[in-house]
Amino acid sequence: MLQPQFRPLLAGTSSFAQTVLGRTLARCYATKAATQSGSTSTTITTNKDAKAKKVTPYVRDAGMMRTYKPHTPGIRHLKRPINDHLWKGRPYLPLTFPKKGQSKGGRNHSGRITVRHRGGGHKRRIRMVDFERWTPGPHTVLRIEYDPGRSAHIALVKEEATGRKSYIVAADGMRAGDVVQSYRSGLPQDLLDSMGGVVDPGILAAKTCWRGNCLPISMIPVGTQIFCVGSRSDGKAVFCRSAGTYATIISKEEETREDGTKVMTGRFVNVRLQSGEIRRVSKDACATVGIASNIMHHYRQLGKAGRSRWLNIRPTVRGLAMNANDHPHGGGRGKSKGNRHPVSPWGTPAKGGYKTRRKSNVNKWVVTPRVRNMGVRRNKKTT
């Protein structure tokens, strides 16, 4: 590398100008330079960001989302959640199996398309996730992984007693090294001894209601946010399994004794889902404390059509853009569907045609249904 040659400054130049010139040259070169006195000294470049973490010049982290400098059209609108804690390697293969067959293209066992706009996409392996969590004892979280089969992240946990590994849905904030437990099979003896042989609800909640722990829903205090909620005492989790979802315990069928303690007298617990629906579930159904991971998932933007194809999503074509033999809305000159009410490709009314919500034999487990039509009931009678 060329070495800077220092010329003697004029006698009229101020010392301030000499200092600025020296600092400028020091930032430009990191080789040996000859000074005015003839001695040799090493000038080391010292920038303010030298010790900072190196960031790719095309990446921009704004809040909890990551955007990119648009050096290609496909990443101009790309927006992703920041998940730098995810495992970069392959999954634990004994707990996976390949996703093959015609179901990947939206077809049933006879080969007929039952779900449109499915097909192609990247190869996938199904992760066998434990939604029941009957195994008691402490489990150590080995890593947090991406799962192509669901929007939430999954955690690979290892049972400390036997070393058996399994996948569970990760809670928001869960990291490698955390210890989670399942109390669905019963309380351990050491926990009972620590409470003096008597189950105290306050002490029990302080010792068990931690993020990622699975408990019977009757053991969780009212107002706690939970996910992976079951409905039956012997079943698996069926509610709140997607990214960022949770439910809130509203009330329990319990009574207060004279000494102030509350005891469950009923068989059900009321849970409010994010849609506003309040459901009754069994008091022995499973629930995991916390919120399902990857809470920023619904803010993502794919950025280009190709990423939808990688995700096994095929294009959706409007019926108005088809020919007359392909769709009831097709054909004609210009944008015209022939003054016909919106229908499906098979002629079924698509907007308010057939009523499918049953008025009798309603779901008895729904205490309060979710709000529909912005909370306003449409009246057929015109005033």
C-alpha cells in the first residue's frame, strides 16, 4: 500500500489545521508513515464502529421486523420478523417424516382436488409435535426451531430423567437452556412436601405457573394467558396453537370456604379466545402458560410471488378474468359478470346465499359467541 508523504506545512498554518490533517490521514491509512522528524511510527485506524457488530449493508432492522435494501426487486417489499435465536441446522430426524403424496397438491385419496390453490413448494418434513404432554418431570430446552408446518416455532426438549427428546410448541420468550415441566399427570411428591402436604393455590401457582409449563387448567389462576388449550380431560391441545395466539381464563366453577380458600366445585372452566368467544372446557384439560411464539408472524410480507410458490401456494385467479366455460362470472366483453350474484365456480352462492349456521342444536360449549358483523345485527325489515 502506498504510504502518505507528509510535506512540511507552511509556517502560517495554525496548529488546529495540522491536527485535523493528521487525524484525516490516520483514518485513511494503517501503514507505517514517516513523520517530519524522520522517525517511523505506526498509525492505526480507529473508527467508532470498529468494535460494533458487523451488519450486512443490505439489512435494516426496524423494531421487531427486518427489512432489506432493495438491490433486487424481490426484496423491496420483503419484511420478516427478527428471529436470530432459531436453530440454523436440520431438525431432529427421528421425530420427523417426509410429507409426500397427492395431499401436497390439495387432493384426496381418490385424486380429486378438494382444496384449490395448493401445489409445488419446497420439500417438507412433518415434525411430530407433542400436544398432550403427559410425561412428567423437568425437560430442558435444547433449541428453538422453525417448523414449515405451522406458523409458531417449536422447541426441542429433552427429559432429564431418561434423555428422551420431543417437540413442543415454543412459548414466546422461550430460549435454549430453559427448563419446563408438565404437571398434567399429577403433582410431584417433593412439591407437595414443600407445601406441607396441603395444596395451597397461591403457593402452587407461584411454583408451577411458569412460561412453557403445562398444567391442568384448574391449577392456573384466573386472568392468566395460556395457549395450546385442550377441551377434554384426556385429549390433546386444540385451541390457540398458531403464532402469537393465546386465551385468557375468565372464571371457574368454584366456591369460597370460611377460611378464605377457593375450591373447585364444578367440572368446567370458562376461557375467552382472541375472537371474543367464551368457551367452556374441562377443568382437567391441558393448557400451557404463556403466548405462542413468533408473535410478529402476521406482520410479515413475502415481497414477491415466488415466495408464495415456495410455500406451496398457487395463484388465485378471479372468476371475472376466466372464460365462460371455466366460471359463471367468465366471458363477456370487458369487466362484466352478466348481472349475476357472486357464486363459486360450481354455482353455489358465495355471499349470503345459503345459511349454514344452525339455529337448533347449537354448540353447547360456547358460552358467548364471537362478535359478528361488527356487533350490529342486520334487520331484514327496511324502515
